Amino acid sequence: MKKLPCPEQIKLSVVIPFCDDLQSLDRSLDAVLAESKRFGSTEVILVDNGSKLDYQSLTHRHEVRIITELEKLNSPYSARNRGIEVSKGGIIVLLDATCIPRPGWLAAGVSALDEKSADIVGGEVRFDINEESSTAEIYDALVNIRMKESIMTRQVAKTANLFIRRKVFEAIGLFAEGVRSGEDVGWTSRAVEYGFRLEFSSEAVVVKAPRRLREVLRKQWRVATWQPRIRRAAQGQTPKRNRVKRSLPRLIIPPGTLKKMMLERDDDFFSQFGHKIFQITFLHNFIRVWMFAGNVWGNIKLRKAKLVGRRV
């Protein structure tokens, strides 16, 4: 990737891809712009990835820059790429449109880059749940975007709340184009393998609403169908025996496994929601089977694509 322009007056570029869901985007922008005023030297770039709703009044009110990625629809990674390409900051902040930063978010993320001598910092993502939340919403908060665990144990991160020095993109390139799910894990893994340092910040906090059941099922299916492509891109041709073994995880897990996940969290998750452990476990096991089916379907689509490629 060629060297990107980086004027001195802009220190941070916040890139937010979106596709409809303007209510969430509006709340996110309110918080982001309040943060940018506190921190200074910040630009905010929105990337429309095929919205059908009219967002012009919203963007005029917030006075932000907006660009489009209409060629590769339903690809937040391509949308992020377009934002990164036009950005001017020495630090690029990737934020999901559904995430609302807490006060001090920008300063905490930048401080973590400096204090931890890091090249990439993943900030904490908290879910807005309470006693009235549904089983699906609690499940989503428990298993998805576990930033601290992803970084500390696997050295990968999600792009929901990520601070990245520009030099990382200049060294390893942008995200893979046209990908719908999982490229954040692949890209951060490549960055770490290249030698860049990935750290976690518990102070750079954003909050997001959890998904409801239909949204959870849709997301997990999407992730599952993309996993075979991501594994192949990351590892090349895997021996058939290993592929089959990886595609046959232990589908049913006991309640104790999720209880352990709850207890390992830094907050009081188990004391709040431990009484729903059996409902959450039932849903979790159903979704594991659901994702296994998605993996199978993703492999079928991948093989069909290979056959078509050979014929061509």
C-alpha cells in the first residue's frame, strides 16, 4: 500500500461505516463529535455502504464528511477501506455505527497507544443490558465482541472499537475487499505476525445495544458461512482430514462452560444473569448447531466457486 497523506493539523481520523440504522448512527455521532471537540485535531468520516434511507439531514446537522462505497455492498471492510484512503490522521480510529463512546474514549485510546508502545489498541465494548433484557440479548453480550479476551489470549481484535497507527496500514495494506464478516480478526492477526504490537484498553470504552434473537441468528449465520473462506485465505489449502476435524466441533456444551465465562468477566455479569444460565445455555447450543450448518453451507459455496473457477 502506498504512503497515505498525513497533514500535521489532523491527528485522528474516526472512520464509521454505516448502512441505514440512522437512529444508532445519530446517537453515535453525538458522542463522537463531543469527544472530538474535547480532544481536538480530529476528523470524522462516515462511509455509506448502500443505505436506502435518506441520511442527508442527519449528516448536515452533525457537519461530518461522508463518502460512499456502493460497489461492494454489505462489506463494512470495503467501506472502512474507502474511509482510510481519504483519511488524514496519523492515528485511524475504526468505530461501528452502533457503538456509543463514553466520555474520555478518544484520549484513553491514544494514551494506550503511547503508554503501551502499541501499534493497535482495542478498546472495551460494553453491552447495554439489564434485568429486563431477553435471553438472546444477554447471550449476545456474553459471547460477542469479547475484546479483552480476543486480544489477551488470541492476539486478534474486532473493528468495533479499534485505534490503529497509520504505519500499520502502510506496511500490511488495507482489509480484504468485499468481505462481509471476520476480516477484522484476519487483518489484526496478519498485523501481529508482521511484528506490530496489539494491546487492550479498558479505559477506551464504547457501549452498544445487544441484538435481539432474529438479529443474533442472522449475524451468527453470516459469520459461519464466511468462516471457510477466511480460514482458506489465512491458511491456504488445509489437508482434508484437518478440515473435517475443524468442522466438527463439540456441538453441545454444559451450563458450567457458560457459567465459567460469566465468572471470568470483570463485571458482575454472573450475579446479574446467572439465574438465566439454563436458558442461555439452551440458546447457545442451538446457535452452535445453527453455525455448524452455516459452516457446511459456506464450504459448499466455496467448493462450487472453485469448480466454476476451474471451468473458466
